[in-house]
Amino acid sequence: MLGLVIMSLLMGVASFGAGMLPLSFVFSGNHLSRLTTLGTGLLLGTALGVIIPEGIEALQDAKPSSESELPTSKIALSLLCGFVLMLIIEQLISPHSHSHSDLPLHNVSNKNPSTVEFDAELGEIEREEGGVSPPGRTMRSGYSQVDTNSTHGNVDDVSNTSARSQAIPLTLGLAIHSLADGLALGVSFFPTSNSTDSSLSAIVFLAIIIHKLPTSLALTTSLLATSLPRPECKQHLAVFSASTPISAIATYAFLSFFGSGDHPDWTGIALLFSGGTFLNVATMVSSHSESNSKGDMTPQSRIILVVIGMFIPFILSSLLGHGH
């Protein structure tokens, strides 16, 4: 439990610290794009190579000795529920989030400026000096699209109410994703019958934090682009940063009370469920990264980074003696 608290605090502080950086510095969109692509591979690799195999093993160990068959229905249902839940949440938070993803930049300004791109490309954040796009350009961030030239000269007149109407669904959507990340981290600390070491939790922590840091940068940049006051940007960032630690600790506490005894298979189900959420996040990020990429990286570079990221969790798992 102490290890989970420490990792959760580290993740929360690192996420908040990364999100504070756009308030003072301008970052290269190319670097963020590469980090996000690597993070996509890490999420896929962690789900496919670590979390899902561990969940299957936990279910296998939890079933009665008289049963010889693998509980395939339970495995499939757990994965599907995790994936579908995140898919539904994404559509409920932003029902039109991807409807304009293929439009050229100059056409987006005719659309609703509060449109949220839930898992869009991070590679076009803050390209211009000072973080402000020139007239006629639309500034795109990792999870939102905000027209910076709509009725040129009126940016300073945008009310706080309008800014909040754009910022709240943006922060809410990312916070829900972070809750799913916390579920995976909390479950990874709960020991199965054959596993009490910390290698699984370390790999999950690595995958989440590499995915979370550029997301924090993107969130703050997006909030600033909505003309939200900086103190409120920090409040939104704090909510996002705290969501994963709170979810992780709550998940561990829940499993500690209900994950054994009459329900020995709950740990395996929770692992597989979190594996499904990881797959959803990774595939959504990957698809929107490709559809919104405007030449930041070649397809070959993107594939290489994703593949490298996918194999890192497996290699770490093998080196740490947690291979399957």
C-alpha cells in the first residue's frame, strides 16, 4: 500500500508540474508528438504484453481446481467491458469530437469553437513564438481545437463563462481517462496468488506516466487557448492530476475489501478490464494521431516509435523476472 501511495503522489506531482510548464515556456510540437507516439506504443505493449496475460493468469489461479477449462467467456467479457466503457464515455463527453478531424485548418474556424478533440494529435501544440498562432491560423492542441482568429481582435473580449464552457468538458474527459489509468495502477499493486513482486506495477506506472506527461502539457495549452484565467487553468490541471492517484488508491482499497474470499477472481477481472481501457485509449490516440498528422513525422518514424514502445514493457517484464 505504501508503494502505491508513493507512486500515486509521484504521478500526481509530475503531472501537475508538467502541466505548469506551458505557463512559462513554449515547447516544440515535434518533440511532444514523438513522446505521445512512444506513449501510445507503451500503452499497447503494457496492455497486450503485461496486464492482459497477468489478468488471465489471475483468473486461471482463482478458478476451482476441479475446473480444467480456461474461463474464456469471463476473459472476453472483461476486456470488452473495459474497451466499450471508455468508448461510450468518449462519445458522451464529446459526441462530435472527431467530426472535423479531417478538415484543413482554415476550415475549422467555421465550426463550433468549443469542439473537443478527445484524443487528437499532440504534434501541433504551440508551434509559434509566444504560443500564439498568427492571424488566419487555428491553434490545435492535444485535446481541443480553438479558433484564435474568429472575429479577429475580439479574443480579449471572450467572457470567463464562454471559456469555462469549453474548458469543463475538456478537463472532464481527460479526468475520466485518468480514472481508468488509476484503475490499472491500483489493480497492478494487488497481488495475485503467484505474483507479489512490484514489477507489474512498475511497468504500468511507466506506461501511464509517459502517456500522462504530454497530456498534461496539452491540457494546459488547450485551457490557455480558451482564454481561461490562469488561476482557473491551475485548478483544472489539479483536478486532472489528482484523478489518477485517487482512482488508484480507491481501486486498491476496494480490492482489499472485496477482492478475496468469496470473490477470488475479482483481481483478474479488474486487470483484464483495465487492459481493455488501455487498448481503447491507445487505439484512439493512435488513430487520431494519424488522421491529424500534417507532416510532423513520417509514417515510418511513427511506426518505429510505436513498435519500440510496445516492446519496452515486455522487455522490462522479462528483465524483472515477471515474464509469461
